[in-house]
Amino acid sequence: MLEIWGRPYSSNVIPVIWTANELGLDYTLQLAGGSFGKLDTPEYAQINPNRMIPAIRDGDFALWESLSIVRYLCDRYGAGGFSPADQQIRAIADQWMEWSATKAFMPVIYLFFATVRTQPADRDPAKIVALRDEAHATLSILDGHLEDRDYVCGNSFTMGDIPLGCVVYRYFNVDVDRPALHNVEAWYQRLSERPAYRDHVMRHFGTNPDEWAALEKACASEGVI
């Protein structure tokens, strides 16, 4: 059986868990990282010598790095669908996955840490506004791309939507005022209609570090400790 090592509130693990559920795969979630530990064990070093999450073990095969895992699962278990058969369409999916990692992820995750992961008394309003503006400017590129298509590769959901779908959930659910992104918002609504997205991406993550920690601790019932 497929094993996923990580925790359900980690921004890098969520795309892997969502992918596995979109594909209908049976898997065991091995809770690791953060308060769950396990990364310093000899067993985990055999899976990922970097001692970071996520990682998977699929039979005798081990793999780490979030987007590499998403691609592998889609290629092996969703070929011709989530992993498009047409090489050019697949290249577009891959392009937006890379763009998510190199452009969209960082301003959004920094905004998330500046708000949810910082105590209210310690927050820097000017920094939050600057990060919000940077995130909006970056996501405006995606908004333009989605002007005439339902998903990043056209009218069908593919692996190209997965990393960005995780990014925009955090962007739309931190407590800041956001300028409109009509096409991204419509795409987000379409993603929100997918059961696996609702169950594994759209998690309430609290409004401050204490709430975040409590919610993450409560997710222990979802995996194997």
C-alpha cells in the first residue's frame, strides 16, 4: 500500500494528499514532521535523506519532493487524465506547476505566516499589505490565463491545477482585504466543488498560532503516529 509521510496541515504535504484522494488511491498517512517528529529516525532517512516532508513509499519505491510526488502519482495512476496524454498539454500542466512553486507559493505562504502563524500583537501591518499586494500581482497572471478556460490546461482538471489550488485556498482564507481576481475566484469555486479538495485542502487553519497548533494536533486521528 502507498504510504504518505507528512502531516495534513503542511503546505507541501497537502498537494500530495489531495492528489492521492483525487485518484482514489488507498494509502496510509504516516504522521511526521512538526510536532509529530519521526524525521530523525533511521527508517525515515532511508526514505528521504533530507529528513523533510513530504515523502512517499509505493511498495519498494521511495520518492520525495512535493511536486515530483504529484507528477509520479498522476503519471502512474492517472495517465491520460490528470497527467495529459498530449505532450504539449502535459507540458503546460508542468509549466504551471513550476510557476506555482517559483512565483505563486512564496508570497502567499509568507502572507500566511505573517498573519495566521504570527500572534496578533506581533503582526506588522505594512508587511502584510506588501505581501498581499505581491501575492495579488502574481496571481493576476493566473487570472489572465484563466480568462478563457476553466482549468489551467483548458476545460479539464489536470495535475497542473493541484499545486495552485492549494496556494489559492490559503490566499483566499487569510484575514486580509483582497482586490478581486474574478477568473481565479471562479476557478477556485470549481475546485471547491470537488470532494477531495473540500476534504483535504479546504481545512480551517485557525487565525493565530495557538489555533493552528491545536488543529494540527487534532489531526492525529487521521494517520498513524
